Amino acid sequence: MDEIISAVAGGASPDHVAALRLPESYRGAVVRREDVAMFEGMRSRDKDPRKSLHVQQVPVPEPAAGEALVAVMASSVNYNTVWSAIFEPLPTFGFLQRYARLSADTARHDLPYHVIGSDLAGVVLRTGPGVNRWKPGDRVVAHCLSVELESADGHDDTMLDPEQRIWGFETNFGGLAEMALVKSNQLMPKPAHLTWEEAAAPGLVNSTAYRQLVSRNGAGMKQGDNVLIWGASGGLGSYATQLALAGGATPICVVSSGRKAEICRSMGAEAVIDRTAEGYRFWKDEHTQDPREWKRFGKRIRELTGGEDVDIVFEHPGRETFGASVYVTRKGGTVTTCASTSGYMHEYDNRYLWMSLKRIVGSHFANYREAWEANRLVAKGRIHPTLSKVYALKDTGQAAYDVHRNLHQGKVGVLCLAPEEGLGVTDPELRARHLKAINRFREGQELIP
């Protein structure tokens, strides 16, 4: 591993990188099949990823046709990291078993351990047969869409491929590790002005927010739209807020603390609701929602928008907020949903949907083109990473715990092969122009608009 780290740091030539001797094993953050029952009977919030995530040595896989082996300099934690670690909604080993039945190459994924993680920034080490776009030594980030594209269903929108999977969640050899195995069409150019840990942060959440909010496959946001963004300083919401501002829309940012409200304002948002300070309780008890709170919430939104309802709701909390989301959307407006972090069984009053001609749009990650466009915005300095804290690979369990308990802002990063933070920048001039925005979410930093 030391040779690989030295070669990356020294900007080694493609021939040099291709000639590097690969180790037999590498360290990866894994969940184990033997542990899938360890949290049975516990509430989701009480399940502790620090107990189920382990960092251990695993064998280095050989890239098959159309694949690339990447030296991972840094990765990041997403909510699917939490789901993997608490074995919800299902243990991921069932995903790996189904994938393994597809072909001899995919059979390698069915193992008693699962190397998780759906983001990376790093350097290509090896490519399999048929890979032409990427070479050893290329600096890359990876999006997490894994598809086979052998069915016509996926050729208009790759997310509709019958064999669509999320890499590092529904496949093995993910990014929270010193090496990762990806399909070569997952790779994209690393933004040159960002460090390894910064470049690893946007991938999954930025692409997800782009499809959900901007793409015609999602809400199709336009200039002047009012966009309600739940968790607007979090992993998904922080990118949705930036995309709304960059696209000429007005974000109405919903957060859970004064600190998070300050972060949204520092990004340029003016309409911010601290739901904790304002005491919104959308459920009277576990089984009963409170429409009076929906109405109070809608009134507050109109106070911030000059009397207008929201055109789009950027939904991901799920059960806790969905009834309110449907209610506050304007007539003919759109609720887009990509997750259910507070529960999958949504309840809402359908009268406010059908009689007001509203739409609910399901949105899941992003297709190839959407992921590339989202990364292009980052590379141009239009959208910035929202990295707040970085952990060592050995502390991945703690990083996942932070995200599970909502103790974080923005994204939580993980250093894999990068020996320290701050490495990997090859365009210092572009970086200097955007440094304040790049560091906005970092702990201890002054919030500067």
C-alpha cells in the first residue's frame, strides 16, 4: 500500500501505476453475515453501527470485463451506510446473493462479508478487458449506479434497467475501503480543485438531489419556483439547497437547530424554518397526525414567500413529514421523494392530492447522464462539497453513528489511503476562488456568506 500511496502523491505516470505490484489484501469497512440478527427486537434509532461495522483485511478482487480497480484515497458516509450497518430494511446479503446468480463474474459478490460504501475519490489501478476510456493513474470519482444494460428498458433512462443496483449497497467491494471494484462507466473525472476527501463527498447525494429536483425525471425545477427542502443542511438537503439557488429558485429550508439555520443562510438561503425552535409536531401520537400543525406550517411558509405556496417539496424524511408535505404543496405542485429515513409507511390525506391535482414522484439516485451533469457542476465550482468532518477508515463505525443520530451537518468523510487531509488538489487557482464556500460546513469554521 505504501508504494501505491507514494505513486499517487508523486503523480506517477500511467505506465508506472500499471506496473505497481498489488497487495493480496486490503482493509475495508464490512458488515458480516454472522451478525445480521444482532439488533433483532431493537428500535431503529437504538441500533449502533459501531457494533456492526468492522474494518478488516479482505482479498483484492480481479477486475472483470468492463470493470476497474481503484485505489480509494477517500470516501464518505451516506444513509445507505447506516442502513447496511443496522441491517434495515433488509440485510444486504440478500442483495449480494441475488446479484451472484446473474453471472460467473457477479458470483464473486456473494461473500460472508460485505464491503460497503457508495462514494469514492481515488486513482485507477487496473482495468479489465474492454475498458478504453480510463487508464491506470487517472484521478477519478465514482457514482454509485451499477447496471447491466442488456434490456431495452434501461436505454432511455439507465435507472430503469431491470438489473439496476446501488454499488456498495446492493453490490460488494464498495468505497469505504483502501480499494474498490467498480464498473468503468461509474467513473467520472475528479474535480481538480478539491482534496480527496472533498471530492468524495458529493457523489451519491449530489447526483440524487440533481435528479430529484432538477431533472425532467424528477421535479423539473425552473426559475422562480418555491422549493421546500427538508433537512436543508444535511447530506441531501445541502445539495438541494445549492441546486435551487444556482437554478434561480427560492429554497425554503427546514432544519432542526439554530446552527443548521445559520449554515443555510450562509449558502444564500433567506427563507429558513427551524422546526425545533418553532415547535412543529406533525403527529399527536404514534398513530395520529395533526392537520392543525400542517396548516400552521403552511402559514409559516407563506409568510416567508410573500403569500405563495411551494411548487416543489424535496422529500426524504418520509413518515414523519409526508402528510405535511402533501398538504403544503401548491395546487398542481410536485412532491418528490427519494428516501424514508423516519419510516417507510407514509400517510397523507389524499383529498389534498387528488382534488388539487398534485403529483408524487418517486426518485432514486440518478442515471448516467444526470450523475455526470451533477459532477460537472462540482468540477466547475458551481456546486460545492458540504463536508463537515473527516474520520479515519478505522473509525467508520463512529462516522456512521454520527449520521444515524443526525449529529452531523452536510457530509461526513472517511480517509482511506490518503494519509492526511488536504491532499489531491491540482487546480489551486480555482480552489482559491471558492475556498470559503468549500469550507463552509467544516467544523470550527466561521460561517461566511
